Amino acid sequence: MSKNYNYLYGSHQHLDTMCHTLLKHTALAVTALSLVSCNSQSRRKKATPERPNIIFILADDMGYGDLSCYGSRYVKTPNIDELARTGTRFDQCYAGSGISSPSRCALMTGMHSGKGRIRDNMCTAGGLTGLKITPRGDTSIVRRTNLQPEDTTLATVVGSAGYRTCLVNKWHLDGYDPTAAPHHRGFDEFYGWLISTVYSNDPYYYPYWRFHGDSLINISANEHDRHVIHNTDLSTDDAIRFIDRNRENPFFLFLAYDAPHEPYNIDDTSWYDDQAQWDENTKRYAALITHMDEAIGRLLAELDRLGLRENTLVIFASDNGAAIQAPLEQLNCNAGFRGRKGLLYEGGIRVPLIVNQPGRIPVQRLQNTVYFPDIMPTLAALTGAEQALPQGYSGMNILPLFYGGEADTDHRLLYWEFTGKQRAARCGKWKCVTIKKGAPLELYDLEKDPSEQHDLAAEYPDLVQQFDEEMQRQHVPSPCWPLAGEEF
């Protein structure tokens, strides 16, 4: 095998030179905060196919292999499959992290986890302390940080272009600060639950309290631990009501389902009751995904009823890979990739990405490497809000790929970290990763070895060194995750 390390890009440019050039070209020097005060109402016009409504649907802890259109032989997802069949499917999309909060932070702010505000679910310093309750009922005091008022969010950006913005269900970027809810971070409307108010999501999937903005609304049907209205249905109802109210305005709806995050609470498993070899955990996990798929079908039917389908871009993704509690082997949740939620191997961070808009988005299956920080500049370009982008964002505009064009996504560095514990980077076909503190970097050729079974670090030490140097440059110190000396 050739030892020409410079062929990383198929050219003779070094990793650090190429990455710095691309980062320079994708960074803008204007912050969104200076533009939020403008009167966006005057720019608000009804959505068109060229400037559509946007619905971003995010699953929670759903593996790359949990959708039929991504190879599942077990889980029924006809509505999501139809979005993929009639739209664009990305085979090499990456989440912002291997767990919820930092992944959503990267999606919401355009900053990768080496410089984003939130880099792990819990922080080691700063932030605020609060109560964490596990699905088993165990409690502990932990520390979390949250998005700050000065942070630019997706809602800030598209809102500056006159879009009415709404987040439904899971935010997970408020830490233990109730003033850091979505409607205090750029969204016009919020319906869901917050970390800072533990009981707003208790019991999981059948809640009897729910936020409408700052108000807690009682879901009386679910009181006394009754399982009457599933949270997936509550969230879909909230989303449909928002769409109905804003049919005459351009809107951005971020619909963040809980499914299929554990605990796997769903009473109706009828889709899989004939699977005698499956245990209840497996049936419920699959049922949560299929139930979510049916809810998405109901949402799409409402768009059709209102005549909004061709004027609406629908995006579907998952926030990270399937968790250890999932039936990983039985259902092949992570599609044979190594790792799972919480790890920076492919199984933890490679996720589905589907985009669909009838008459505009072509039917195609793309191999471009894209990731969550790309969403902010992409939606900014779609809505005409590039001037609202924050300084130093990490992604690039991949909008041309949505509409059948080209974008050179492979000649750049994608980066992830759990500060002081794990780090990973991908450029072209190469991925460098370590999931243990202080352990040496591993190197994989993902074209030949997508399951990361053959570590080539010993064969390509110079390439590993180039990756290491660039990864060091991508890390920006954070007061919430301080490092001691040369720990990183």
C-alpha cells in the first residue's frame, strides 16, 4: 500500500493547509445578533417552492440501520421510506456528536463540538447543578451548561428572514436554566419539555405536564400514570396546530421527537406482536419508531390537505446512533457499524439524512460527507439569511446538493470531541479516532473499511500526525470543560 500521505484528497495538498483554507472560506464576519432587531415582519411573504417552509424532524437515539430505506429488514417505516424514495438520501451524514445535547448544539448553532457551547450532556465546571433522574428511577446531582443569549441559533438565522419559528418537544440545550428555553433562544413558539423542570417529561412518553412557552400545561388524560396520549402524538398535534396557524406565512418547524430513546414506553406494539422470537424490549423499540413514522405520515397528510406540500422542504435525521439499551444485534440498529451512542465510532455518529420537496428535490442517493454544522449555513442560503450567520461557524452550505447540484464536501475536515475523553476527525476517505482518554489515535480507510475493523495508524504515522495537529487546532478551550496541562 502506498505511503504517499498527501493523497488524502486525491491531490498533493496537506491536511492542515486544505482545512485552514476551507475554514477561512466558510467563515463570515457578521453576527446574527446585530440583525435580530430588524423588523422581519415586513419581509414575511407566503412560502413558495423556491423559498419554502422548512420542517426539520429529528429522531432521538435512532440508529442508522433502523429505517427500511437504510437497510432495516425488521422495522416498518413506510412514510419515511417514501420521503427517501421521492427525495434525496445522504448515505454519509454525521450527527454533531454521539449524544444528545452536544449533537443538538452543533445542529442548532453550526459549531462543531470542539468549539460549541455544549460539548457533552454534563460538564465538569461552570454551568448549573440539578437533579438527574434515570429511567430506572435513580437520582443524582449533576452539572450542565446551556445556550447563552448571545448564541446564534437556527431560529435566530431563519427568523431574521421573516420565518415564523417553532420548536416542538425536545430542546435539551437549557441545562438547569429555565430562562434558556427555546423561545428565549430565538424561537417564536415552544411546546415540549425542559431539562430544568424534571417533571415536564415524567413519565417518559406519557407526560402529564408540558410547556407551552413559559406556561406548564396539565395533560389531565395522563394523570395518575395513565397511558392515554403518547408524547409522539402530543408532539405531532402541536406541530400540526402550528402549521395550521401559519399556513399563510413562511415557517420553520423543528419537530424533535423522543422516539426511540429509552425507556421504551409504548403500549401499542401491534405492528410486531407476530414476532414471537422478539422480547418486549425489542417490540417496543421497533414500535416507537413505527409509531413515529405513522405520526410523520399524519403530518405530511396535513401539508397535503392545506396545499403546502410543494412549498415545504422536509428534512429527517437522527441525533446520534442507537443506544446500548437498544436491540443492537437483533435488529442491526447501527447497520453493522462499529460502536453505538456515546462513542465516536461510526455507529455513534453516522445517521440518516433525508430531504424532500416535491417538484424541487430530485430523487438521488448521495455519498457526500456532510454533518450537522452544515445545516445552519444551508438553511441560511435557502431563506436568504446569510447575513445573519455567526462568526466562525463550522459547516458549509450544502444547499446545491439538495437540488441536484454539486458541492465539494469531501476536501475538508469534519471534527468531533468529548473534551479530554474522545476525539475524531474525518477527511475524504480517512477517519482518525480515539474513544479512550490518553489512548493513541486509530486510523481507518472508510471506503474499504466502513466498519472500522482495521487500524492503519502504524502503517501511516505521518498521516496520523497530520490529523493530530489539525484536531488540536480545532479544539477551542471551554470554561465548562477545562483541561489540565497537555491532557488533550
